[in-house]
Amino acid sequence: MYTERELIRDFTVLGIERGSVLMMHSAMSGIGPVEGGAETVIRALLFVLGKEGTLAAPTMTPTNVPFDPANSPSNVGILSETIRRWPGAWRSLNPLHSVSAIGARALELTDGHDLCYAGCDEKSPYYKLLGMDATIMLLGVDMDRNTTMHTLEQLAQSSYLGHATIPAPLYPPYNGRGVFELNLHPGGHRDYIGLTPMLRREGVIREGLVGSARALLMKVRRLFDVLIPRLKDEPLLFLCKNVNCSFCHRARADYARELARKWRDNRDGGTTATAEN
């Protein structure tokens, strides 16, 4: 049974900085039994971050029912739901990728999410982490839970991002009427976990234990610095190469067809221009 004092020690040794902004993706089950449960974990984190710090987590919800920012529970773990329900917490207005936050910069982080073109774009909380010199912690989960990776894809407008509609949220101007458009929708499989060894080699990831959970800590700025150039050179970097994965296999085939079409268009255009000259 882990105590609050032991968790404070573990978070401190891991490298969480006082006064920083921390985005947490988590699985309470990985930590093991904690005296006082999820609330103890959050108290320990808030103690380490201090009064000038900010603790945030995605508080995503199912997309088959209208999103109610005040009442829709998070479906990505008890720790994120505990943050959502924490006294004084702020929650962003996005029916798919909402973020809840506590602390000095919570309002700044969550404000304006309803005005974004896409849920993780350059006006979203996930991109704001970059300007806040924030840190991401994966607590008992792997890189496939790192929502900020979708921000990199949306900035690159990756070819496999799609479009979908879901029931309209309950906040204005929708008020539950009609549908909500999901632009640059990141549905489908990715191999973010496969990037972990490379990110280790590049010094992006710091690792440790919190309770019994493996914890990965990374600076958002360093993550962007490493991955943005690689995405430019290899636009399908985040896709897996398993031929049995229908999403990634189809996305690679679609990308190859689009490259071939552009090559033909350029060739035919060049031929026509030469003939006219």
C-alpha cells in the first residue's frame, strides 16, 4: 500500500519540476494499491508541482452521446476523472479531446478549445503545452496514449487524417442540436509505441517508477524538435508496417496512389508546356 509521502518522493525523483505544467496520461492500476486511492495520487502531484504549477489530463468521452462539459465523465481512467471533478478544475470545450486542468495556468490552458478547427490543432490545449514549456508524463501507460502526437499529425495535415460527424455537444452554440464536425480526425491505428526506442536514443524520454508503475517523462518542446523534422522527411512515420493492419496498410496505399497521381500531373504538365514552346 503506497502512501502519499512515497508518491511525492517518486514524482520528485522522476523529475517533475515545481511550478511546471504537467500533462498526465495514466492508468491507476499500474501504480498498485494506494492509501486513499486516486485522490492521494492527485494530491501528491499537486504538492510536487506547487501553487504555481498546473496539472492537466485528457478527459475524453464517448462520441455516441452529446458531450456535456459539466457532467460527461472521462473514459480514460480514474485519475483523469479525479482531476475533472477536483474543486476549481477547468475543462476545455471539445466533444472528443477535452482537457481538464488544475492550478495556476489551468484556465489559460483549457480556454478556447471550442474555437479550434480540429481537436488537437495549434489553438488546442495540446499545442499550448509547447508554449508553456510543459512536460508530458505517461504513468503506467505507453506512448500510444500520448494525445499530443495527434497535434504533430494535425500540424502536418497527415494524409490519413479523416473527417467524421458526432452528436452536437450541449454547450453553445450547438446546445445539442444537429451534429459536430470532426476535422483532421485521428481515427485509426498508429505505431507510437514503436517510436519509443528512437525517442530514448534522442534523449527525449526520462524513465522511472511511481509506485509499481513505469513512468515516462518528456518535455513537449524536445518531443516536437525531434519529431517534426522526421515527419517532414517521412510523412507516414507514425503508421505501422504490419500488412495485417487494415488502417495503416490502406493509408500507405492511398498515399502511394496520391504521389503517383501528382507525379503524372507534373509529367503531363511539363510535356504540354514543352510542346507549346
